[in-house]
Amino acid sequence: MKKIMTLALALMMMGGCVQAQEAIKLPQPKKESLNMPLGEALQNRRSYREYTVKEINLQQLSTLLWAASGVNDPQSGKLTAPTAVNMQDIKIYVCTAQGVCLYNAKENTLVPVISKDIREALAGPQKFAANVAVNLLLVSDQSTRDRKNEHYGAMDAGYVSQNIYLACAAMGLRTVARAMMNQEVVRKELSLPEGAYLELNHPIGY
């Protein structure tokens, strides 16, 4: 059986996210791995603050990202998570020891951002979050909108966060929604524009 590459290995083989300057193509989401009945997923949903060092592979990451806020209707471009006035403002940054990439839902790719590990800044004083395999950062990017609304961004991040929780429950993964992070450092490292609001981050692991 073909072994599916871990995210960390894929990034290292490409010389790190930003150094590669090419998007990483993700496998197609394995939606059958999300087939746990909704009632069971809700029953199993938990917030975890202890994780092993076991890596996440690209197939798992692709499925998780699709569940979080992937395209569920290619014709209309609608997503698995609703957003206010369909502004589709939530951007998911995939943060690992090798760097940070941005999830492109329409292309099902990871786009290079920086080759620096920012997980410590995401963890803040909660050190358990600094060494997880993957941390998903949710940013409401309204920088191109004339009328910005922080409340809409917070609500939209909440929808994506719950999708992540339920997908992790179905896939046998652990996570916890966190608003705590060193926002000043994260904003600077990612060169976020005005109107991009740091909402939540989700450590992902076992």
C-alpha cells in the first residue's frame, strides 16, 4: 500500500514552503473518512490540550481543510462553512515547523507564505500548542472590502471552527479552539494588511 506523505516531509522535500515558490497540490479530500453520524460526532467532540508528536499526512490535512471551509459546490463556489453576505472572508493558514502556507480552497492547494515557524507565537503562554504537528490559523481578511465588520468575521470564524471540531471527531484527531496568541508577532510575520482580523487558531494532532 502506498504510504501517504506527511505535510512536514512534503515541505522539507520542497525546500520549505516559501522557498519552493510553488503551491503544494493536496490530494482530493477523502470525504468517506467524515462519514461518522452527526450525532456521534457531536457526542465525541472535545477540546484537547495534550498531543503526541505524531505527524499529520497530506490526505488527512486535505480532508480536514475541505471540511473546515472547502468548496462544496464547484458551480457556485460556495463553501462548507457559511459567511456573512457570502464574503468568504476566512483564510486558513497552515502553520508547521517548516513554515506557513495558505489554503486555497478553489485549487485545493497550499500556497507558500513564509518559511518561518510561528507556532510559538500562536501558542502564547499555552506552551502545549507550540509543538503540535499542525496549527490552523483562522483570519478574517476583509482588507479589500469598503465596509468592514469585525463581528461578521468572528461569527464566520466560529462556523469554520465548529467544522474543524466535528471533522477531527470523525477522523480521530484532536483539536481545541484558541483565541490566545501573540497577535502583534503573528501579524508582523505574516505581513497581514489592515482589515485582516486574527480570530482563532486550532492545534491539530493526536
